[in-house]
Amino acid sequence: MDIDTVRTTASDAAAERRREQRGWYFYDWACSVYSTSVLTVFLGPYLTSVAKRAADAEGYVHPLGVPVRAGSFFAYSVSLSVIVAVLVMPLVGAAADRSGRKKPLLGAAAYVGAAATTGMFFLGGDRYLLGGALLIVANAAQSVAMMLYNSYLPQIAPPEERDAVSSRGWAFGYAAGSLVLVVNLVLYLAHDSFGVSESMAVRICLASAGLWWGGFTLIPLLRLRDRPASVREAAAGPARTAPGLRQLAATVRDMRRHPLTLAFLLAYLIYNDGIQTVISQASVYGSEELGLGQSTLIGAVLLVQVLAVAGALGMGRLARTYGAKRTILGSLAAWTLTLGAGYFLPSGAPVGFFLLAAAIGLVLGGSQALSRSLFSHLVPPGKEAEYFSAYEMSDRGMSWLGPLLFGVTYQLTGSYRDAIISLVVFFVVGFLLLARVPVRQAIGDAGNPVPEKI
């Protein structure tokens, strides 16, 4: 084979890889709208109001005969969806690795979630059970789809490109979340001008997220391609794919053969718990401690989404110079300083809260994107989906210690300032644990090439 032929082949392979990467970005563009508009802004308050309409005189609803306070129904539904996802993700991940057919599983999970989200348009009157069922299906499906989506990263990007590709994916997601949230807020805040009720405006916003999710999922499904399963995984056969908890236990046992990968996952579990708690509790801190209004809080959510795009891309560039590990450690230090500044914010000062939201946005996307790309280096070849099921559970299913610490601190002190500053422990401990992980050795032990900058 002559040199020109080799160059042409290499050029064609690079062009195909870039095409697949661009398709991959669009799944983040498709599904992030669900996280932003549905989970973060609209569904919680709306489903709670629907449950309250269905409640008895004492404020309880009775799903399957179990008395539940109407105000707790949304939280319980989210928790149940996490349990469903934890049971399903290892099973689907193992099946994807052993069959090599990730794309059909990704499409199935995405369209189940998109259909459930679109169905929220019919969440009117006192149909709280319908809302809870659709939330459980949509949230669990999104977790499964994200696990499969993340597992493509080590297959579509060589080690030297992985940080940048992961960062662009997060940036696409935050950009879509910002764009659709702006449109939704216009409809919601000016619903009278559009001739619809507030309830109808919310239902349109919920359903539009499902339609967006389903529509843009076509792009990655057209561009991503399946890879043959590794010889070892194919030989294992479908008989080794055990149901639910048994498959989860099998995945954990396999991960014990790679203790440094587990060490990184533990560090990620801890500092990500802090990240997720800050995201979920910042609005409570703003409303209850700082006395800020709903419009200010929604504006802060939008600001976080917009700046997270720049943060993800900017930290991806920093990783090229300093490596992903050092950049993540820097972001954890920034999170710690941000919480310290938040502790001293004066009440009734929206400008300070917007500055806090800006700081969160700038470190949020980058710390998530680089954590994903760094973990992708630590996954043994042929185990991508199975290992990313554990990663996704750390991202979505294990973030309960932070809210518990936040709630206990408030209960003991009566101060949301003390509660928010207590979360610093997650970033400090996560920093120390990550700093101790020899990532170059971990990558080599996983059987992967070690990038020049990591």
C-alpha cells in the first residue's frame, strides 16, 4: 500500500470519526431539555399542585392504598425512578457490551423517555398517578439512555481528543437547555397573551421537551454506529446477563479487579454528590435564606445554563494544557470558594445571587464533562456500557448524602447558611481522594493507552 493510499485512508477515517462525534453531541442537545425544563423548573411544582387537588381533607393522596402527603409525592416519584434505573442500568449495560448493539438500546430508551415526557401534556385535573408513572418511566429511561450515550465516548474519540469531545457534548446540552427554557418561560410568563391558561402553558412546556428529545434523537441514531463485541465479551454470551441486582453485583465484582478505577469512582461519587446537592438546594437557599423571588430564581437557573456552555468549553481547553485531573482539582477548589462566598451573601441582594449562579455555571459543565472523559480512560476495552452504568448510578442514583447533610444541618442549627457551607466537606474530601489516584497507572492497568496530558 503506497503512502498516498495510507493518507487517504487515514483522512477518511478521521472524517468519519468527526461525523460520528457531531452526531454524538446531538444526543446531549436532545435530552438535556428534559433535565432543565421538566425536572429543574416545571414538573415539581406542577405535579405537586395536581397531587394537592387529588388529596383528602388531611392533605394525603393514596397511591396503591399507601397514604402519602401530596407535597412529598414528586420527591417519592423521583426516588422510585432512581431505584428502577439502578436495577435496569447494569442489565442493559452488560447486554450492550456483549451484543455490541448499543444503538438500538439507546434508541429504545430515548424514545420511551421522550414518549413519557410528551404524555405529560395529559397531566391535568387530579391525575397525579398518571404524572407519577410518567415521571418514573421518563427519569429511568433517561438514566439508561445517558449510560449508553456516555459509553460511546471511548469508542468515538481517541485519548487525545476525549476531553474536548466530552466538553463539547456538555456544551451542546446546556445550550439546548438554555434555548428551550427561554422559549418556555416566555410562554409561561405571558400565557394570557397567548390565550392559554397557566396550567395549559405548563403542560405545553412539558410536552415540548418530549417532542424535542424525540426529534433530535434521530441525528445520533443516524450517525452513531455499533461496534462488534470484543471476543471475550461475545464469548460470554447472553446467559451471563443476570437480572437486576445480580448483574449489578457482577459488575462491582469485575470492577474490583481494577481498584484504581474504583478509587476514582469513589472520589467522583463524593464530589458529584456535593455538585448535585448545590444544584438542587440553591433555589431553597435563595428563597428561604436570602428572601429572593421566583423570577430571580428562574433567571439564576437560566444564567447557570448559559454560562455552563462557556465553562464546559473553557475547561476543556484548560485540560489540553494542564490535563483533566489537574483541571478537575482546580474546579473543586473553585466550588469550595463559591460555597464560601455564598455563605456570606446578604439577604435580599439578587446581584450577589446572580454572581453566585455565574460562578456555579462556569465550573459546573467543565467539572462534569472532564470527569466523564477521565473515567472513559479508566474503563477496560469491551466493558464501556457496563462500567458507565456504575458511573451513571454515581451521577444520578447515589446523590443522597448531600441532601441528608444539608437537611440535618438545617434541622440542628435552623440556618440555611450553615446548611450550604456544610457541603464544602464533599468538595474537600473529593479533592483529596482524587489527588491520590495515580491516573496514569490506572489507565495502564485498565489496558488503555496513556495520553500525553491527563
